[in-house]
Amino acid sequence: MLQTILRARHISHEQLWRFVQCKTREDRRRIFNWRLKRLVDHELVDRRAVGSRTSVYSISREGAEHLVGLGEAAALIVTGGLVDLNGRALQHSLELNEIHLALLEARILASWQSDLEIRSVNEFTDFGFAKDYDAVAKIERGGHSHQIAIEYERTPKARKRYADLRKLFEGERRVDCVLYLMPAYPLLAHVAKSFERCAIPVFFALVDEFRRNTLETMVMDGRRLTSFPFSAVLDGGTRRSV
């Protein structure tokens, strides 16, 4: 439970319950609530109220130190002062949790690396990723494994920033494609313009549709010529297959 909270940065009570159900098959809500309360009471986890009925949790410094002792590399990013857990928008973290849960509950996710895990690989090893992605999802499909870098974009960046990101993506060797998920079509169209004919496949989709349909979500490639299900990309059914 501590590890899940750490890697999510911020996570709601209900989201954490869903993760526990997926990972441990725990179905006793009372036991789950009791365990979580103990973590808060022992100051391993911080709790804040969001709205009138929602609690959101994040790892405390003490909780991160405890996980370092258990060999959790992502916790080193926190204890080493390399990242401020409060410096990232809470809503961004909660939406990424929903993306993660959609893949997990659909039983198509082989592994998920959070941004803190990716940061730890990039900081402490020589075989990291080209960018600190929001996440990297490994999907097993049809006997093949696909590494997908996921970027959740809530607000637009400056054009120069997208030009810099394009250069990073084109130097990437550890993922098969980049998937941008966004809340609205105007933002999607705005960002897609910066990745036309990118050397690595970059795809764009609406986040709500992805949460509902996962691999059957309609995606658009950087050329913006047509849309097709993301499953067709993974199955090699498009000209820009991974």
C-alpha cells in the first residue's frame, strides 16, 4: 500500500481501494480502511481533504525513508530531495491513476512504471529513458510486448517546449511509441501539430475515451490523416505501426 501511494504521488481513497483489489484481491473494505488509518496515524502517509467527501493521500518523508530501507528505488528520488511531491498538480496525479486503473482493470497491463520510477532509472543508471515520461506501460498482446510512453497533457505548453520534446522522442530507444492523452479535442489538435512526421510514432487520444475503451480507443497519428483503434497500432495494422 505504501509503495502504491508513493508511486502515484497523490491518490484518492477510492483509487487506492481499487488498486488493492486488483493487486491483492482484498475484498474486506473494513480491513483496508483500518490498515490505511494505521499508516496515517504512524505518519507514514499524509492525508488531506479534497472537497467534502474525498480524502487524498501522499507519502510522507518518514514513509519514503521506510521504503528506501526496503529497497524501493523510487523513494530515493523523494528522500534525496530530487523531487517535491507537492510540486505537481494533484489533479494530474489523480487522472494518471485513472489511466493506470483502466489498463489494470481491463487485465491487459503487464507492467506500469510511474514517473518517479522513471526518474530513478534516469538519475541513477546509464540505461534510462530519453524523457521523464508520466508513465511507461508494458502491454502484452498477441504474443508480443509493447512499451508505450504515456503523456497526460492537461494544459498546452509553449511551441518551443514541444520542439524540444520532439527531439527527445526522436532519440528514444526504449519505447515503441508515445501516446498523448488529453481532455479535449482542441488541445489534442494543437499538440499534434508539433509532432508531424516525427521519427518515433506519436499518437493522440482523448483521455475519457481511453478510460472507457483502453486499446479500442480511436487514436490519431502525428500526420493527422486518419484515426484508427489503438489496438490496430499494436497489431501492426497501420502504416505507422510500432
